[in-house]
Amino acid sequence: MMGNSDGTPIDRDAAVGLLHSAFEQGVNHIDTAAFYFSPSRSANELINRALSSWHGDVVVVTKVGPGRDPSGEWITKARPDQLRGQVEENLRQLGRDYLDVVNLRVNGPLTASIAEHFGALAELREAGLIRHLGLSGVLPQHVTEAQTIAPVVCVHNSYGLDWRRADENGLMELCGEQGIAFVPFFAVSGLRREAAAGQEQDARVQSVARAHNATPAQVRLAWTLHRGPHVLAIPGTTNPVHLAENIASGSLRLTEEELAVLDKRVSPATSPRTDGRNP
């Protein structure tokens, strides 16, 4: 939302207009963070501006844990006592009295325990600064541990056709069993991650896209949404055409045969990084 594919910052009015267009087309869930900013743009600033002139209901989901200093340098992990400051910064930037959902972004899958950090957020939830809590970049044991402290409403992890760790470790199934929303990022870009979109390389996706007169991105999103009723998707774009296509993918119904073809595993050449710097 903050920049175009060539790296130039998106015009503020265009960004707000794109958000309003998304709301008008039924989008009511936005993913953000205070550390999503560049020298000239802040995601929270743009969302605040869009919501200030919109009267519908929109759930804003932000995340804390990592951060950036004023110069933009990455801070991989806040201490538990620093999380209140991060929550208050999101409140200030978004212009809200409370945050709908706050995800604790875990600093990589090797993190042994999240109890202290999640407990600090649970206290802020009790204080009324946060309505609901979620997790990001976690393993099943983190979800289990967090659930003993406070309810977890969503899990925000990297997941898509090319990267299915959540299937392998049981996280997808666990979320479904416990009624936790599973919200994957990189569902379209896959192993390309933040890189600009390129030519679709998967012949299976190309074939299914042709059969439905759809784009490969729509097929990837539709496959993701077919994983279960508890699965959402948060594709990002600055292109109004892509926005409409992404929304339309929710109505794309893949056949059992197509799903079976797409479900066949292809070993990835590389894996997403796990240093805590994922969205």
C-alpha cells in the first residue's frame, strides 16, 4: 500500500482512494503495523486518513514485537515492558481509542516461550487498549501456550501454494479445531516474498487459471481460501485492477480435480526467512 512495484511511494490520495474502493467492494479487514513505514509514507497514517472519512465497520489488525527506530533501522524484538509503548504508538497513528486486534509477532520459530510477551499484551487487553489478541510467525506450541493466558483469535503466518509449513507442523489443523482464524501472508507471492510479481512458473496454476479465465494470482488466492472456512487472505496491492481481481478470487470455486492437482507437493528451492522480519 505504501509503494509501487518500481519502489516509488504511492500518492497519498491514491492510497486513500484505493482503501475506500476496497471498503466499497466489501473488504472489512486490514492488516498493518506501526513499523510499516518509509521515509515518506506510513501505512498507519494512510489507514487513519481513509478511516476518518469512512463510516462503515472495518477491523484493523496490527502487530507488535519487532519495530523500527526513527531512522528506520530494524529492531528485532521488544522487551515485554516495551510492548505498551508499541501499542500506544499504533493507537496514536491510527487515531483510535482501542485496537481491534493486536498480533504478537514472534521472533522466529526457535523462540522457546512467548508467555512473558503475550502476558503483557493480555494485561493491555484487560485494560481496554486491545479488544482481541493474535499471533504471528508462530508454531503450534506457541498457540497452545498463549491460549493458557488469553484467547487467541487469529494466527498470521507465511503460507501459500509454495510454502505449506503450517500443514506440515499441524498449525493449520490446530487453528481449525480451535476456531482460530488462520491469516496467511505471501499467499500470492509465495517464495518471491516482497519481490515484484513475475511470470507464473507453475504450469498447474497456469492451467487452472486458463480453465477459469482467471489470473494465476486469483488461483493462488482461491486455493488458499479452499483450505478451510477459518482461512482468510491478506494480499496487498496498489493497483485498482489487482484489487478487484483479488476480491473476485473469493468467488472462484475450484473443482475437486483441480484442488487435487494443486495439492500435490512441489519441493521449494528456498524457504522464507525466519528472522522475524516477515510482515
